Amino acid sequence: MGSRREIWPVVHAERRRLVDALENVDEDAWATPSLCPGWDVHDVLAHLVDGARTTRTAFVCRMMRSRFDFDADNDRGIVSAKAPDPRETLARLARSAQLRRTPPAAPATRLVEVFVHGEDIRRPLGIDADLPVKHVMTALVHQTRTRVAWGGGRERVNGLHLVVTDAEMLYGEGPTVRGRAIDLLLAVSGRPVADGALTGPGAARLRTYAVAH
């Protein structure tokens, strides 16, 4: 599933890559709805800043204050990390890019965060990224093993056979869903993907479950 020593350089590189990609977006683009329901592009960026800055101890204290309501905690985190000017929020991510802070969670969750939230921002803005498939696969495997209630997608892929077309991976049994690792990662994480990104007799079921849940 990947060690911390292997994962952190990837996380740092992906944060910097996202900062570079957003340096010259139009001012109006920050209000574009992201792939993450209820959040615009600026909100997701602030969430990434908050995630990069939050230590294990701070996360536990925050969850206690939020009575273990993840949504409420995320909303408070966005408010604290979001600057009035989106350019400053972007600068905050740049300054936080090399941090190794993390909540008490598996190292692979850091890859899930940078890949999924990175695409939450890029895809609505029409920005392409050549992501490292090996590490996207680590995130995908983690999501297939983690319950939806804990931010994963295990229930979404129950009874499906995933075939990753840009890497050597097969997962599960049942109707087949074929797609690139990043598209499968997004769908398993509850995000919509473009028509035709996923194919096979199980594709419609995965897409529908992702959007509905």
C-alpha cells in the first residue's frame, strides 16, 4: 500500500503541481463548482491547505469539538484556511506543500487527498494532468478497501470486477468495469466521470452509485 517514505515525496510533488496549474486561472474560475458536491474550486483548495496543516493531535481535538461530525469539521477547516483572495489561498498551499502533517490515518489517504481533490479542481476547469499511475493505484486500492463512511468506496465496488486499463490490476468479481486508474479512483471515491471514461457491463452501476451516494 506504500510506505510514508515513498508517499510523502509524491504528495509534495502533487501539491506543487496543482499550485503551478492554478497560477494563471481567471479570477472568475475560483467560483466554479468542483466535483466535490457543495464545494466550489476555492473551497477544495482551502480544504487541501487545511489538510496539509493539520496535525494528528489537532485533528483529534477538532473532531471532539465537532462531536465527530466530519462534514462540520471540514466546513470549519475550510473557513480557517480560506483567504478572501483565492490567490492568497493558493499561496498558502504553496507554503504548506512540503509539510508532512496528517490525521491519524493510513499513509495512502494522503495520496487519495491530493489525487481526488486535485481532480475535483482541475476537471471542472479543463486542466489536464499526467498523474503517476503507480501511486494512483495505491490510492485506488486503499479506496476499494475502505468503507464509504470513512471516506472510501468499498460499498461502491462490492460485486464489481474492476479492470485498470493503464496498469496491471484486477479487483473483485462480478460485472466488469474498465477504465484508467484515475477515472476508477474518482468513481470509487464518489465523483462523476466523463461519459465513456468507464466501460463494461458494470460501468453504469458504478457511475450511478457514485453520483447518488
